[in-house]
Amino acid sequence: MVKGENVKKAKKRLMLVVIFFALYLVVLVYRSAGNSSTIRVVYGSVNSSYKANGIILRNERVVYAPKSGYVIRKVNNDTRVPKGYLIAQISTKNVDDSLYNQLEEINNRINMVDDKNAESFSSDLNKIEDEIYKQLGSIKSDSRMNKFVSARNGASKLSLLIEKKNIIATNNPLSTYNLEQLMQEKKNIENLLDSLYINLNSPEAGIISYDIDGYENIGFEQALNIQSMNHENVAETTKNKDPNIVNSGEPVFKVIDNFEWYIVAKIDNDKMNLKEGEKVKLNIDGNLLDAGIKTIKHGEEGDYVIFQLSQQYDKFTKERFISFEIIKNSAEGLLVPADVIMNKDGKQYVYVYSVVGIKQVEVNVVSSDGKNAVVENVDKLDGLKMYDVLVTDKEFLTKQLSIEDDSK
């Protein structure tokens, strides 16, 4: 009987010890959770980004000067034009201003053929015809009254009036002969001026640019061979050159396809883990553009990525070598500070407080922005959970790894 009571008392004491120890651990965990060196696991997202330098490749068609001369631009820089549009003219000789003055005078005379001027000339002719009619009446009256001297003077005035009428009628712009003559003179002068100019039309629809840098005709393979992708590589094809004078064979302008363009960049893909076909965003001078990864080329000195874009930004037609930021799509999941993830033997771990003490949890990093990381559990059944309290004390984590190494 006594023995049975002793056993019961022993069990009660053991139960109290277990309960006390459990309460102690719970208090320890929650006290630790309030400590500044710990933080809870939450659900969140991160953007992983990478800064890079690259070269812009566009579908560009350069138009060259067939002859030397003076360039007359008909279209402003960065203007969208259809195929066949007149972009520039080359004057092979100095054009005499008198030709333009003659053409302007002829055009003014042709423009006189309108309703208002027609009424003016008709009015002048009617006035003279009225004077001629009156003068004929005076001559008849003087003849009947035997005023022969007055009749002769009247005949002289009549002759002058008839001559004046003929002059006005001959110079009338409504005269078919006179108008045809003016049109022929205009055509002759225009043909002469055209012979002094060479018209350069757009071979394709697109954006016109007069900024020629010498990289218009390079392809992907040539771009990959460019060792240093920075602004210092820009060619000075048109720099410090008079834009109004061109020599035979030199570029005058280029037409840029504004639908698709590319950026070739050298990156450390171990950090970004980019994949062909993946969608990313590129931050170029504060402009956030959508891009697709067309191709990834692996090399000994790094990886080259070809980004494909269809959106433009303000300096799209002017820049060739650019600095930009690659932003991967957001990853969502269990969010932890990046610096609490410990690497050991090729695996990644975090440490959390639990009712049985500090627990080691193996995880995989899905994405990281350097400050925070989205992770997933290796053990789906007994892994990291929402609101778990993480151990963030660096000194403890370092010692813990050291203890584990010594125990092996």
C-alpha cells in the first residue's frame, strides 16, 4: 500500500517537473520573441535585382549619300514616317536665288486667275468698251453737224481706246495662251531646280534619326564579342561633323524599327538565375520596361543575355551603351531576413525557437534581394511555419555551426 502511494507521489512529482519545464521553455520562447535579436517568419515577397551594362541593338537601316553636297533636312529628328516619305535632299550645286524669285513671280501671276481678279479685269474691259461706245457716238454727232476737226480728234481718241483695250485683253491672265505659257515656264524652272537636288526618301516605315554611331549594322554575335559594354565605346562617326555637308558614301540618316529592339548584357547568372523565355523588368534611367529573355549564352568569362523589348523610352533612338537594372518577377512565400540563413555543406538552414529548444530547419532560397529572402521548406511536413520565431543572434548562430562541426 505504501509502495503504491510512493509510486503515485513519484509520478506526480515527475509530472510537475515536466509541466514546469514546459512552462519554462514557453516563457523562454516568448521572452526571446520580444528580444530585438529575434524576428518572426511572415508571408511576403521580394524582387531580386542586378545592375548591368549593355549595348542596344535595333533594326536600323542607314541611308547613304549618292553624291557630295549640301544636306537639306525635311524631317525633324525622332519623327515617325511612312515608307517612301521625303526625309532629306542633297544639293549638288549652289542654287541661284534668282530661280526661286522667278518661280515665285510666276506662281503669283498664276494665282491671279481667281474669281476676284477675273471680275477686276472684266470691269476694266467694260469701262473701256463704254468709253469706246461714247466716243463713237460723239464722232457720229460731230460728222452730222459738220464738225470735222472735232470728229478727227474724236477718231484719234477712239484709236487710243481700242489700242488700250487690246493691251488689257492680251495681258488678261484668263487668256488661255497666257496661262499655258506661265505653266510651261513654271515647269521648266521646277525641272531645273529638281536637277540640282537629290531626294532621299525613307526606305521603310519607322523613326528617323540623324544620330549615326557606327554600330547600326552589328548583329548579336558581334555584340557578344564587345568586351567592355560601357558609354566610352560609342563611336564618334558623326561627332564634331558639320551636319549640313556630306560626302559621297557617308550616312545621312537612318530609319529605326520602333516595334522590337534588344539589349545584350554580360551578367553573373549565378546570382540572377535567369532562364530563356522568362519575363523580367528593366529599369533604364527610371523607366520601367517589360522585357523577355530571348537567349542566354554561357561563356568562360560570364554569361551574356539578350533581352527583347517592344516599349521605348525618351533616349531610345540616341543611346547605344547603357547602364540599367534587371528586376526579376516577385517571388512570394515565407519571408525571412537574408542574414539569418546559414550555409553549411552546400545546404541552407535557419534556426527557430520551439517548445523543445532551438530547432534547425533546412530551406531552399527561392529569391532574395540581399536584405530579405523568400524560402521554401525541404521537409514539407516538419518545416518552417508562419510566425515561427527565428534566431537572429549572429554570435549564437556562429557558435551553433561550430558546435555541430565539432560533434562530427
